[in-house]
Amino acid sequence: MPITLAFVLLFTAKLSEQYRLIVVDLRGHGHSTNPQNKFIHREAASDVFLLLE
């Protein structure tokens, strides 16, 4: 099953009652942009690393 916003929303509301959540919208997914129209795992990992830094 692909992970979609609808799927994520099934459990984020309940989890957020007890935990602080960081829900990442990777480039090219959801509402983020992807100007080069390609997905590179290294760039996605770097984006998450920079977010958490």
C-alpha cells in the first residue's frame, strides 16, 4: 500500500496526543515541489537530515 496523506492521517491524530510528531513531506510527494521532476534517495535523506539538525 502506498503511503498517502490519508493513510498517515489514520494514525497521526492519535499519536500526537502523546508524542511530538515530525511528519516529513519529501520533495515530489504530497504538497512539496520537485522542480527537477526526479527522486533521488540521497537527496531525500539529506532533506530529512537537515530538517532534524
